[in-house]
Amino acid sequence: MSTWEKRRDRLESLPANRWWATRPARRRLVVAGTAALVVLWAGLVVIARYAPSDLARNVYLSMFGLSLVVGLPVVSWLHAATRGALYLPERFLDERQLIERRRAYTSAHGGTTLVLGLLFVLANFVSWQDGPLSITIPLALIGPTALTLVATHYTMPLLIAGWRLPDPPPDDDEDE
């Protein structure tokens, strides 16, 4: 048995599969995951407004910690609830999971493109406030912005799949 087969079997036997198997339960997870991302993005606003200062650093680190405490369990539970559809290699997925995976990645690509487009428009708008293309960006904003973009890029397909995924078909044992 390969490592991926062991991971698939472990994912399918996790208690989180039963806890988060229904669509309303998965949607609650998605809302929590989205809230964690919003906290990360709000932290960027704090840095942009108050950097360089101890206040900006302390508030951002608190927001980052909160986002991690909420986001990491949500990501692992969503991987279990989607039965590894976005985690496992394609050869270990059935046709339904492959379709859901492709739909989630396609939608997430559009969402990430929208986020990057909004950042471009925002940067250009801000740069024109004091004259053409004059903007001061605190260096403290560069690392957290990259981290937030990576977190958004990674979790968006999982959040979309968790939101859209239908309830799994009933097991054969439940019919008896």
C-alpha cells in the first residue's frame, strides 16, 4: 500500500468526515475559514495605517495568531470533509471528485485573479492621491502581503469545494 493510499484511507476514516459530512456543516467551516482570511487581510490594513510602530506589529501578530488558530483546523477539517478531493493525487480520486476539484480550481483561479486585480486598482488609486505614481509602502507590509496572498491562493479552492460539494452518497450499509 502506497503512502497516498494510506493517506486516503486515513482521510476517509477520520471522525471529521462524519462531523462535517453535511453541506450545512461544511458551509460553517467555510465561513470560519473565510473569516480567518479576512482577519489576515485586515491585518494588512493595520500595518499600512500604523507601520512602523509597535502597535502595528503587535496588532498584526495577534491577528495572524488568531487566523492560524482558526484557519489551520478549518483547512484540515475541510480536507477530511471533501475526502481529499483537493489534497490527494488525481489517480486516487473518482470521477465525481475530479470534476469537483477542477470546478473548485477554476473558480478559485477567477477569484484570485479578482483579488490581484483589486490590489492593482487599489495601488494605482492610492498612488494618485499625492500626484501621479507617488506612493510610500512600508517595508513591513511586503512580507505579510506575500503571506496573505499565498494563504488566499492555497485556501480558496478548498473553501470553494467545501461550499459547493454536495452531500456524499449514502453508504450501502445504511440502506439495510
